[in-house]
Amino acid sequence: MGMAGKRFWDDIWRNHPLDLEPHDPALVAMAAATFDECERYRSHMMARGDILTEPMFSASGKVVGSKQVPKPAVRMLREAEKQLERWLIASASRRRLAPASSWHRWRR
């Protein structure tokens, strides 16, 4: 488990150990793994940038220019963050906890 996942894991088990339902340990493990996944995407983007330059082709297949597009890691990061937010909102609403927007505290 990476640092981001460990921070999340430790906080959940330290601060909410009695709030868990039978399926929650698996969800906590998946969420911790997703925090690590997000951290890998962020590290990749910090090291290599988040924009690609792709060629633009004419109808005949000739390169006529280029365009800049986000790297796949950008989309993958956003999708992983949305999944985390859905899990945490669902968990918080089941337990009537504070809004799940507090999940950002594990993102460092």
C-alpha cells in the first residue's frame, strides 16, 4: 500500500472503527488502493506533464498540423476521484457523517 492509501486506511480505522458495516473493510481497501492510484497519476503528470501534442491529418492522411490534448492519466485521475467521491458520499450518507467533500484531506 502506498502513502496516500495508508493515510486513508489509518484514518478510517483509527477514527471510525465502530462505524463499519460487514462489507466496509473491502470498500476501505478499494478506496485506499484508489488513493494510491490517484497518487501515481499525479506523480506521472508532475514528472512528465499532462499535455500531449498529437498530429492533425487531412482527409488524404497528410499531417497538416498538431493539437494539444490531455494525457490519458488526466482522464484516469478524474475518473478515479469521481469513484472515490461516490463511495465516500454513499458511506457518509449511510452513517449521517459530515459531507464526503472532506475526502480531500487524504489527497496530499
